Amino acid sequence: MTPESLRLRLSFLAVLALLAFGVLAARLWFLQVMSSEKFEEIAVSNTIRVIFEPAPRGRIFDRSGNVLVDNRESLVVTVDRFTFDTEFDEQDQDDLVFRLATEISRAGRLTKVFEINDALDDPRYGPLDAVPVADDVTENFEIILAERADEFPGVGTDIRSVRTYPYGDLAAHVLGYVSLLSEEQYELLADGPENYRSNDEIGQTGIEASFETVLRGAPGFTRLEVDNVGDPVAVLEQVDPVAGADVHLTLDIDIQALAEKELLAGLAEARQQAPDDPNDPPFDAPGGALVVLDPNGAEVLAMASFPTYSPSEFVNGFSSERWAELQDPNNHQPLHNRALAGIYPPGSTFKLFTAYAAMNSGVIGPRGVLDERTLYEDGGLYVVPSCEEEVIASCTFSNAQEAVYGPVDLRRAISVSSDVYFYYLGDTMDRAERFDREGVQRSARLFGFGAPSGIALPGEGVGRVPSPSAAEAAGEPWRTGDSIVLAIGQGLLGATPLQLANGYAAFANGGTVYSPKMVEQVVNPVTGEVVQVFGDRVLNQVYLPGSIRSPILEGLLGVTAELEGTAHSAFAGFPHEDWAVAGKTGTAEVEGQADNSLFVAFGPNPDPRYVVAAIMEESGFGASVAAPAVRRVLEPIAADTVPAVRTIDDLAALSGPIADEDGPGETEAPGGA
């Protein structure tokens, strides 16, 4: 080898050495400077562990102080994820999970291997979390675990607060349920001031959701210094959790239980009916809603929706199969609050608001007649004058079963539910130039239709009030026939049971439209101090002088009191003469299904304290099903004999074999709606 080649090789090796030292220096600089904060966090996390303690949620009470939602202690088995992931290989992990599932099951709490694995794989738990893998284990298992701790490294127990429901499933849709944050919810809340963690619970529906920030309270934490195997060395900081505040509702749990019972009974009765025509759809009666309000402030005393569900199912979680069942449309959506969010055509119960529009605009005179001299002749059919079918779609409209009522004024038209009379009103207001073409729509909006009521519950339905102007804006036609069917609560008109009840409440109290009130106050659970009080909130004041209100009220009173009233059979023998009930039946057509059955009532008149609205899906005439159900709610209220519900036995008595109780309701007077 020549000296030149030797120098060349040495130079090449020197360059390689310099490059190697340069790479090492750059890496060292990156680790010490650029990544110092990251590794400092890792080092700290190896010596400091933070244990979070969720705050007990606030309780929920009814108006009389009965606890509707409470907390109880649950003994929970936990697995330390750090120990599980770092000290065991895959085979050891499988063996530990199998032994753990076996021992928990032997101790009385059936637990499967896949349930523990699913919990440990849940991405909502961090690498240092103690992951709950089984709830409500027995104290016997806790003793076994303590005696055989060497067989279950990283496995421990913890006492956690979980929701309990002293009244079972009552008011499930109002109260709502609590479950773990979804990934989407966590992404929204992770950086917020509420300090949510990925494995926290949150109110998902009902009061649990709308008052989440009040009920949740402030979580606590303990900051520990731990050694290299994770054992605590010292407590560096400890902050106790602060329990959530208690929420007191306007709900009366006794009336709620009565409402749910009679709603279920009414639907069961509907299913026992046979269609008059074998070709007509059957009365499947899959669901419905019943609302009870105090019209003087619109306090919600009861809100029933069927089918329903059990909030307790969400306490310990359930399988994906069960969740699919709750979501399956074939099961009629038990999680759906029909009273709050179900949108239905109101049928003839809407005639109150058409009557108001006609009187307020001058179509009907102050004495409830069309003018000072004449009544309207109801011959069973309404033939549209100067009819052009391509414009109006139909020239002839009839009463139910083409019943003939003869001369009628407003009072009698309401009592017997003369569709023909209201067809005339709808046609007149639509086409007569001297009247407001959208008078019915304006009336509906005055009483709260087509807009959220502002109740303190999430998911409220808005409903629909179709109009010529809205149709024109959407590039769609509006025909006189649309106004005609709107006048009897059909067509595209849609309202929630709560909106319907609240509209009647405004009429009953003399014209004040309140936002329905569900919550009375929020109370500090430790001191008993009232933190917040919810007063009445007025949405609108309807012009309702006696000249307008009296004829309409007389017609509504005739519905239950007059022999030809559509609900006379349902209210025959109502035992409280000083408790006069005004109401209106409704039978709403639904394409391809049996008619919906509706009834709204208020009493005692002249100073009403209760409004009850019932909607029974696919159940037939309003007087056959909905009206008897409402009567069975009002009668014990009037007699002050509403059954008190205080024990599980009371609940069982109320939810007994409903289908075997009363027989089918009375049939409606011919032509009634």
C-alpha cells in the first residue's frame, strides 16, 4: 500500500468518524433540548400519580320532596392498567383475566372474560388509570381478593357512586339517564372548564342532560408520589370532591304514576277494538303520550310517554345487542319522548284555535253566530263554492260518516265537532278579501304552535304550522283545500302533545302563554340553601276577552256535558258536579294507519287548575280511547284520591295486568272527531 492510498483511507475514516460524532451530538441535543419537556413529563409521571374522584351527582326530587333519582354505593373491581400492561406478557394477561372472571362469578356476580377485556381495551381509560371491570360485586369477593392478593396483582376494589331510581321506570323520559362520555362528547369537553376526563359520565337525556352542570358537581383528586413499582410514597395534594346540587321538579310523582298507568291502559283498550271495515288498518296502538299541566304558570305535573325504558339499565352498561333493541324502529323507539318531541296532526282538538281566529277576525259574531241573524246549516257535506278542482284538489268535504247536524252556531259546532262548520270557516278566511288569509296560522302561533316552548328539557319538537306564505317561499302551491283541512287540524299541521296541552292551558287561564315549567328550584345538598329559583316565564299574552272566550268555552263544556257532545259517553256519571270539565275530542287521520285518538280537557271550571292532553297512536276515535283515559286521570284528581306511590309494591299495583282491566271505551257520537 502506497503512502498516498494510506492517507486517503485514513482521511475517509476520519470523515466517517466526524459524521458519526455529529449524528450523536445532534441526537443528544434533540433529547436534552428539544424533547426535554416531554421526557420531564414522562419522568414525573413515573413518580407522581393522580387519582381522580368524581363528585356524587345531585339528586332529583318531585314537587313534594320525594327523591326520584338518588345515589348509592357500588363496590367496583378495578384493574391497574399500568401494572397489567407492563408486568405481564399476553399469555399472563389472558390467564389473569380468566381467573378474575371466574372468581367474580363464583362470588355471585356473573362476569365474562370478554366483558373484562372490553373494559381494559376501552380507549377512554389512560395508561395509569384503574379500569373498572365489574360493578356491584359482593363483599365476599373483596375478602377473597385481599386474601389472595398475590394471585391478582394490580387488581383492587373501589367504592363508587352510581345512580339509583326509587320509583323504578316512572318518569324515565323526564329524568333521563347517565352514561359514559362518547368520543365526540369528550372531544368537545376535554378542554373546557368543567374538567371532564375521558372515562367520566355525563347526563345524556332529560333533566340529567339539561341540568348536567348543576348535577355533576366538582370532581376531586389526590396527587401521590409513587415508587418505581407504583406503590404510594407520599400524598402531595388532595382536593375533596364537591357534590352536585339537588334539582327539585314541578312533577308530582303520584300524578305521574297515574298518567303512565292510564296511558298504558288506553293503548291496551285500543288494541282490543276491531275495525268497522276488515280492509281498514288494525288498531295497533304502538305508543302515545299524556301530559298534565297546571295552567296557572304551566307547571308540568306529569309527562308520560310510551313505550318507555329503564334508566337503571344505563348504570352498569349493557350489550350492543340491547342498545340495538332500544334503537330499533320496530320496537317503536322507547327512548323517544313522544310527549316532548312527537309531532302529530292535532285533528279536531285544533278547532279551538280555528274558532279563536274566526272570532278575532270577525268571521264569527260576538255571540258565536256567523252574523247577528243566522246560524250555519250543516247538511253533512261542504261543497266549495265556485270550485275548481285543479286549484282546490277537492270540491267536497264531509263530516265523519257524513253525519248531519242541521243549524249550528260556534258552541254547538264545537260540542258535536261539526267538521262542515269549520270547513266553512277555513274556506272563508282563505278566500274572502276582507279577512286575513293566514288568520288561523297566526292564531296557532299566538298559542305557541310551530315554535319551541322553552321547557327545560333537551330535544323538544318544534312542530309545523303550514301557511300560504311559507309555501310560496318554498316554491310550492297553496290551495284553498289546504286551508280547509287546516281548519280541522289536518294536512301538514303538526304539534307535540306538550304544545297542545300548553295551548289549551293558555286558553284556560285567560290568554297567558307560559313556557312550561319543569324545575322549581336548585338546592345546595349540604346546607339546604336555595341556589336558584325558577319563576313563571311568559311567552305571549293573547287577546282573549269574554266575548271571544265565552262562546268557545261553552262549546268545550258541551263536549262532556251535553247529550250530543262527543265525549258525553266518556264522562257520563263523572261524580263531581262542582268540577266541570271542558274538553275537545280529536281523531286525526294518518295515511296507511289507523287514526290517532286525541283528547284535551281542563277543569275545574270556571277556575281551571289542571289541563290534560292525551294522544294515542293508531287507536281510533278520540272519544273511544283518549277521552276515557283522560277521565280516569281527572276523576281521582277531582276527588283528591290519587293513589300515593311510595313503595315498589305500590308501583307493582299500578303497573299490573293493564290489558285485562276495563273493556273497550265508548264509541263516539256519529260524525264527531
